[in-house]
Amino acid sequence: EDNEDLSKRPLRRSRRLKSTISTPGATAAPSRPTKRRKTTRTSLPPPLSVLSQEQFSYITEQRFHRWMDGQACGFCGEKIVAAREVVVFATNVNILKKLKSEKLSFRWETGRNHLHQVCYDTAKTSPMSRLESRLFQSASETAEFYDSLSSFTSKMYKVITAVSRAERIISFTGAGISAAAGIGTYRGTDGIDTMADLGQTKLFDEKLQMGEEKTKNLKKNGEEGGKEEEEESDVDYDALVPTVCHQSLVTLMKHGKMRKIITQNCDNLHSKSGVRRSDRIELHGNVYVEFCEICGKEYERDYCVDIWSTNAYLEDWYKKCPDCGLGHYTSRICTKRGCKGKLKDTIINFGDMLHDTVLGGLEAAEEEGRQADLAFVLGSSLTVPPACHIPFLATETIICNLQKTDFDTQASLVVGATCDLFGECLLLGLGLHRQSSQ
């Protein structure tokens, strides 16, 4: 059996055996180790651990807070507690001064007033003098509406349910989301525009004090800076830290529940919170980003490039924009080969058209809105077109804002709370831990 002729054996279908036998006397070729294919594993986010309504109610009760709780209602004098809805509004100081000799329907404060919702509704129908009625009308235009604990809890659990079933969520953010970071809003009871319009000059002047010298220099150059630019000139963007709501949004994004963040803010806080460039659209620009006017290449800097942060308007090369009356050029040149176009900041001032593609652009934002099945509006009064219609391109829209908007009736839900409280309780209800910014 050992001496059996191998040529009479049936050949096995083996590459090694074939190479050995087909050429008598030839040495077998060394076998190559088989390469294992690299399989890329896509790490799926862990499933949500949504709390029951009872669990969520208990946790929300521990977290719920409003700055006026514990203070006296300006109408009835009773202590404001979490169980009652509250209205806060600002006072027109100029009118109030004229009313000192008159008997008023309730106690007016110089700054912000806070009344129970029921008392506010009663005050609207109470007999007032013509001057006090005018004061109340002026105050009502600044009113902020705070939900009670029970109302907030009920609404937030509906939000949690909507988020858990949604597949494509976007957020549309405005100045209110950055208020807790120290950037003043324009509207609302302590907004910059509100303080100026209602004659609260002391507070308003304090906000303008740091930017006063820049305004004087600007006027020397023959420019008339708008109120908005004067107000923002003292903001130290480098020192800003993302808020709780900023961190909550990036947490939702990392767990696969947030598709895109569309913002009207230029403060760069979404970037600081950890949102990638491809996951955010900045409609009104970014103080750290400039772009080439010819090829459109974007440059993200580690320093501010807008004219108010750099005093560019004092330079000889400063050029006035025909649309907004301000300037956009930064004096730098595009480094792309063969381009050499001039760089401009990305800030959209009043009068400027929104960018088509820079920092995402309007068309991309509208497309994200059409594809979304749920959109959040966070801290925006939705008064600046054409961006204000974007959240309502989605299948469902939820608003979190203290002031009423013209779009409230189009939303499926309106939450009267701060953005930070909204973001914090949303994550708690979904069983998620907030992602802190680096």
C-alpha cells in the first residue's frame, strides 16, 4: 500500500496538490496565509431608557426652578410658587415717572414685574387711567409666560414621547439659548432693545459702556453704527461657555436623535459644545469664520474676525457694505492656489442677504427642514425672515420660548420655560447623561 503508484489515485481539487503533481519533480510552492477581511463595525448608540411618567414627574419636581419663585406677586401680594403660572413683563420708566401722583391698579416695579397668570388676566380688565393703560400695553409687549410645574411636566413628557419615536430631528436655535452664557437677548423683559425702548437708560448704558469708545471711533470715520452693533461690541466670545441646552443638544446628536442644528446665532457656542462643522448650519454667520469672496473657501480661526472684534473699521482699507452700511472685509487673502480672493467675515447684518452655501446656507437649511419629522425651536421669537419659516417645514414642530410668537398656533406644542430647563429635563426623561463640552 505504501508503494502504490500515486498517479493512479484520484486527484483532489486542491491548489496545493495540483501544483505538486502536475509538474513531476517540482517543489511545492509555499502557501500564502489567507488575509482576513477587515470588517468595520458601526457602533450604534445605546437604546433610550425612557422614564415612566411617574418617574419623570418626581425628577422634574426636584429640578424645576424659576427665578421669581418665592417673591411676591405684584397684583395680589401672595408668594409665587411653582404650582402657578407666571407672567413677567418690563416697565416703561418714562411713563411710570408720570404716574407717581396717580393711584395705580397694582404695584409697578422699575425693572421687571411678575404676576400670577390669573392676576395678569385680571389686571388687563381692571379699571385704569389712560396713562396707566398705556403703560400696561407697553409692558404687555415684553411679556414672558412661565409654565407651572404641572403644566411643564405634562408638556415635557409629550416632548419626550415625540423624541423617542422621531427618526429625524432638527433644532432651530435663537438668542434665548445663549442667554445663560451671558449674551443679552434683544427682546424679552431684560432684552437690550427692550431696555432702550422702555427708557431703562441706566441698565442700557452699562451694557454699552465698553463699546462706547468703538462707536466714537466709528463715527470719526463717517460711519453710523447701528444699535445692534454697538450692543454686541463688548462681548468676549473667547470667554463664553456653552449652556446646559447647548450640551443637551450635542448629547442628543451623539445618541443619534438629533440630525442637524440650524442656528441664527454667530457666537460659536454650538461648535464649542462639540457639534461638528457638518452637523450645524449657521445662517447668520460665525464670528470665528471668514470666507473667500471668489472661491467661497471657508477659514475657521481661533480668533474673532468680525469688524467689531478686530476694530477693522479703523483701518484705511475698510470698505463700507452697500447692503448693511457696515464692512465685511478682514484684510486677509485666500490661500487657495490660483485664487488670491479677498476674505470677508460671515456675519449677516440687517440688510444683508443670507449666504447661499457659506456655513451651510439657506437652501441646505430648508432641505433639512423638509426632511425632518420633528423640529425644535429653542429661544427664538421667530421674527426674522426668511429663516423663521424653516422649523415649520418639518412634520411636527415644538417651540420652547418665553415670549409668544406669531407661529405658536402652527406648533404642536409650546413650552414656556428657559432653554436650559427644557434641555436638562428632556435628557433626564430619555435616560441620557448630558455631554459636557471639552
